[in-house]
Amino acid sequence: MTLLAVFTTLPNAESARELAQMLVERGLVACAQIDVVDSIYRWDGAIQHDQEHRLMLKTTSERYPALEATICEHHPYELPAVYAVPVSQALPPYAEWVTAQTGP
């Protein structure tokens, strides 16, 4: 089993907190952290500048498909950024906690 750090961005603090809460309650993630970020990107042919709220979600590779589907279903963006980074090293008791929180 691989631990993952999954990232997505949301337009405001309220939507970020609501999604984070739902994902933890459903056992799809063990923890969600919210950061405010300034985003500069191209969308609809124009450069956009927005303040967004980035979620870093801690989960396992086994839970990723359900997590991705849930994020896409409840995300307010037409095309949400959803991507995962494998965690190559983690404190073993912490990895066990993440696994236990996201297990069946």
C-alpha cells in the first residue's frame, strides 16, 4: 500500500472546509490541510489571477479512485486540479494511522 498526498484547489475557504470535512467523515482521507495560495493560470484563453484554497489530503493508493470520484462530484470547478504524489518515506506509526483512518 502506498501513502499519497493528494492536492486540489477550491475558490474559497468555505468550499475548501466543506469538502475537507466530507472527505474525512467518509474515511477517504485521514487528514486535510488547507492553505491559501495565489494562482496564476491560463483559462478560456486568458491569464487568470485568483486567490484559491489548496487542500492537501492524506490517503492511500487504495482509496484514491473513490477520493478522486468524490472530489470531482462535489467540486465547484468545471475542471478541478486533482493529482496525487506518492509518499516515499513516512514515520511508520504515522503511515499506520493514515492507513487505519482510511481503511474499511
